[in-house]
Amino acid sequence: MSVGVIGIGAVGLFVAHELSQMRYSVTCYVKREDQKATLEREGIQKDDQTPVYPNVQMIHSLQAHDWLFVCTKQTDLDNVVKQIDQTNDKINRVVFLQNGLGHVEKIKDLKGLQKFIGVLEHGVKRVNDHHVLHTGRGLIRLAPLNHTKTSSLNHLNHDHFPIIIEDSLQKTLEEKLVINSVINPLTAIYGVKNGTILEVDRLRRLAHQLLLEATEILELDDRVMWGRVESVCRNTSENTSSMLADINRGRQTEIDYMNGYLVRIALEKCPTHELIYQMIKVKECLSEV
Ligand SMILES: NC(=O)C1=CN([C@@H]2O[C@H](COP(=O)(O)OP(=O)(O)OC[C@H]3O[C@@H](n4cnc5c(N)ncnc54)[C@H](OP(=O)(O)O)[C@@H]3O)[C@@H](O)[C@H]2O)C=CC1
Ligand SMILES: CC(C)(CO)C(=O)C(=O)O
């Protein structure tokens, strides 16, 4: 089986590594020549294991695959969707693994292939362009878009790469959105690892306040969701959240698809999320300087 992985950052390195270990024919798609050269030379290293050597191509050379995993940020999806659209007569199934909400509409426009949207609950930390740390064992939750059959997903499910099929796409994404809209901005504002949120009482209380607003807007059970936030903080305690990683690298964050999404749908009735949203926007401006 041939699998393509687009976007070889923290998530893409991990996904491409695990699929390569399952002996699939994996091709990584990147947008920088220097990352292509590094991956060809060094392979993908997970933790301190021996590297695996998937194929590496530039994104404009996207080829035919049985499965395609899209592991870019939400902010890069427009370009990627355009690229897949130009290639889609050769691609059978696509899995999108972005955090946040707002991408489903863009993806719906892709015709002629089976689409799955999912969330990755592993702790992953990018060390550099070819090395990733697996900081917390988790799983991938996937839901089909537009009544796609799910039986083909069984081929991808593996003990060290568990995939769960969820019935409700919206619920899966909303629950992950709650987790990210609490953990990501707080870790990015204070420059701390995920585990610190539970360790510092004032930070924990601020996290809980964000949780209460988010669960009220999305009509989710706040006790259940607080339990999930706590468990993600514990399982990924040593992780740098993707938003903190973006701020540290002077990149645009996904805040518009997380707290920004909540602010938009709640019509400004979520003051803590609105404040946090503004604070991250200021951080983005400052880190560009
Ligand atoms: N990091 C984490 O712990 C987790 C992240 N997520 C979610 O997964 C998604 C990816 O996150 P993460 O891996 O952290 O992000 P990264 O920024 O580490 O990686 C994204 C990668 O996509 C590449 N990219 C961007 N545009 C293109 C393109 N047009 N063609 C090919 N490659 C492209 C970037 O390349 P370049 O470096 O050249 O810009 C980068 O390597 C996000 O939605 C995030 O919220 C989900 C769970 C955990
Ligand atoms: C679950 C969490 C917070 C793990 O770091 C994540 O999804 C992210 O960093 O975007």
C-alpha cells in the first residue's frame, strides 16, 4: 500500500515514521529543498531509534497514493487543498489531521476522493527537520466526511498506531477544540510545557475558566471535558504545544481556528477566550519583529 504524508513537522514526522515501520511505501512531501535533502540524508528519527528512510518529494510533485495524510497547519491548508485538487484523479483517500475548526468547509470542495477528518492525541515534539520525540502515547480519532465507508481504515490501524473510528465528526472536532483552546494559548502566552498547566494553581484556574466558557458554548459536559484536559496535560506533560512552537519560531498560530472560532460562534459572549485570543494575536505581532 502506498501512503503519502504532506507536511513533515511534528505530526508529519511521527505519522510518516509509524507508517514506514508498518512497511508501507511512504512518501513525504515537503515545501523546502533543504528539508528534502536533510530527510534523504538522515531519514526520520523517532526518539533514539534507528532512522527509517521513506521517499521524499517536493509538494509540487504530488503523486498517486492509496492514502494521503495531510499534516500541515490549518493556516497552510488552502495551498495544500489546491495541490490535491490538481492531483485528485490519482489519490484514493485523504486523512486531514488539523487541530481546531474551520477546515471542514474547505475540504468538502475536494471531489472524487474519500475524505476523513481526524485528531491526533499523541504527544509529539519536533526536534528538527528530521527528528521527532514521541512524548506521550495516544491515538488517532477519525471520522468520515460525506458518508465515506470506514472499512478501509482497518488496514491502517496497528498496535503502535491505533486508530479509532468515531461516528460524529463534529463532536470529535469540538471536543479536541476545547482541549486545544485551553492548553495551546496558555502554554504559548506563558512559554511553558503542557504539564505546567496543572502544576501552577493560578494557571490551572485560568484553564478551568476557559474550559467552562468553551463547554458552555459547545454544549459539552464540563466535568468530562475537564477530565480530558487534565489527562492530555498529564500524558503530554513534557510537550511544547504546537502554538508555543509556532510562537517560538515566529510563525502564525492556529488561534483563529481555536479560540477565534469560539469567539466567532459565541458572538462575543466568551470574554476570557476573547482576551486570550487578543493576547496571542499580540504575541504573533511581537514574534515577527
Ligand atoms: N504538535 C503537536 O503536538 C500536535 C499538533 N496537532 C495539529 O497538527 C497540525 C500540524 O501541527 P505540527 O506538526 O505541530 O506543525 P508543524 O509546523 O511542526 O509542521 C507543519 C509542517 O507543514 C509544512 N508545510 C506547510 N505548508 C506546506 C505545503 N504547502 N506543502 C508541504 N508542506 C507544508 C511545514 O513546512 P515548513 O517547515 O517548511 O514551513 C511544516 O513542516 C496542526 O493543525 C496542529 O494543531 C495535533 C496534535 C498534536
Ligand atoms: C494536545 C496538544 C495540546 C499536545 O501538545 C496539541 O494538540 C497541540 O499541541 O496542538
